[in-house]
Amino acid sequence: MLNKQQRSDKGAGEVKQSNMAVFKPENVEDFYEIGEVLGSGHFAQVRKVHERATGTYWAGKFLKIRKNACSRLGLDRSRLEEEVDILHAIQHPNIITLKDVFESRAEVVLVLELVTGGELFDFIAEKENLLESEAIEFMEQILKGLGFMHSKNIVHFDLKPENIMLSDRVAPHPNIKLIDFGLAHRFHQGEEYRSSSGTPQYIAPEVIASDPLSTAADMWSIGVITFILLSGLSPFQGDTDDETLRNIIVMNYEFAAQYFSMTSSMAKDFIQKLLPITRTQVAKRNRSSINMKSFKKFNARRKW
Ligand SMILES: COc1cc(-c2ccc3ncc(-c4cccc([C@@H](O)NCCN(C)C)c4)n3n2)ccc1O
């Protein structure tokens, strides 16, 4: 488990308590041989790593950590601590497993279960779209992992096909693994939580409106993912992020006959329950201009 160490720092006569997590200070290369790059993003790189003691292969997520609060280079350490806490709290067959955490001067390394089947995103892209029976198999596993997270009051907040990986894409029934808990949050009793982070195509209207968030935001993303699995189309995707966000606010989506003629009414009903068109949103869609005030405020805040 994560070692939380109570530290008291004396500064200007006051005693400040900081509850910084302490990860393994040893050099990760003493225990793992660092291999090929599997993928990379902002301030993070995922590499294949080989455990010296057992010969097992793992995935190492190498993260650059901000040196101080004023720096914009690197990830916020408290954000990373929450991700590690959350990963430790959720052990489930459909959620990636965290094995170890190492820390050097400005880098933290998460040692994670290696999955070799790639992203669901690529799997769909190669198949255009899936049979409804295949989509159901994937959704069942995604919802099992997500249901387990939600039962522990943990919300992912960045569900998208790129963060859903397959253990082995050639297996007849590939196993799903949810990854990337960099935006995840564990809710405490009575807590109000707002965030303007996420990926435009998949974020819920309440994120754009900066309303208090809940597990419902993940269920909205599940509706978008299901729509994509069954049609190959992204329901709210516009030519720009702004257009995508506008489409979400006014609930501008439809089941185009050209793409949904083979889709069951049960599947469309499932999506409509996850992407509910409220009376307010129908009214907005009928009005010439959408509620630009909340949209402009969101635009000013958003972090991508
Ligand atoms: C727990 O958080 C993460 C786990 C992983 C992870 C875990 C196990 C694992 N086995 C293989 C891979 C892998 C293979 C190819 C590319 C990538 C990664 O660069 N792209 C993953 C999705 N991306 C949008 C975060 C990751 N991973 N990636 C990636 C990013 C995370 O934020």
C-alpha cells in the first residue's frame, strides 16, 4: 500500500503538516530493465519493463513531476498521489493493476500490469464498427470494471476508447482493462466536486456547465462510447473542439439511418438513457442561440 508519511515542516515559526506520500526511493533500474517505448503523452511515457528477479514483463508509466508549485513543467504531485491511491483501492479483472511506485528527483514510475492487445480505439478503427453482440461483450466488461469503481465512490472522468485496452486482441473474447486514472477522483461523503478537464467528445454537459459532478459523468461517456462501438461515428464530434462542446450542450445527436439501420431498438434505448435529452436541452436546441455564458466560462477554464 502507499506509505503516507506525516511530515512537519517548520517555516517562519509555524508548523505546517504535509501529508506527502512516500514512494520507493530506490532506483527503478536496480529492479527493472527499461525496454521499448509503448506510447507517450504530456509529461508521461509508457515503456515495457522487464523485472530482473522474475523475468516478468510489466508496463512502466514514467511521469515528470513539477519541481515546485510555480512550475508548469510536469504533473502536479498531489494529482499523482490521488491516482496512485485510487489504483491501490481498485483491484478488479477489468481494471489495470498497479504493482509498484518508484520516485527519483523529478520522476515517478508506476509499474503496472502489461497489456498487449492495444487500445479498443484501434480495434474499432480496424473493424469500422462491431457486431452488436461484440459490442455487448465489451460493454459488459467495461461496466463491470466501472461499476466496481463507482461502488467505491471513485469516478474515472476520462473514459474513452483510448483508455480502454485489450489484454489480447486475437483472443476470441479479449479481456478489457480500464487505464489512465490521471483525472479520476474518489468522492467523500457530502463532497461537492467540479472539474473542467476531460476529452471534448466524451465529456458530459455538467462538466461544460461547471456543475457539481458525480458518477453520472462516467455514464454519459459510456453512452458516447456505445454510440461509437455500434456505428463508428462519434455522436457530438464537430470540426473543432468548440463545435463539439456546442453539440453536447444542445444535445445535437441522432441515430442516422445509414449507420443505425442494423442496430436494435434495445441498444438505441440504452444509449438514449445514457445521453438523456432533457426538456431544457430540447428547448436549447430549438432556440437559435445556446447558453453562451456557461460555454464561454468553460472555454476560459478548460485544460487541454
Ligand atoms: C494507469 O494509467 C495508465 C496505464 C497505462 C498502461 C498500462 C498498461 C499498459 N500495457 C500496455 C500499455 C500501453 C501500450 C501502448 C500504448 C500505451 C499508451 O501510450 N497509450 C494508452 C492510452 N493513452 C491514451 C493513455 C500504453 N499500457 N498502458 C497507460 C496510461 C495510463 O495513464
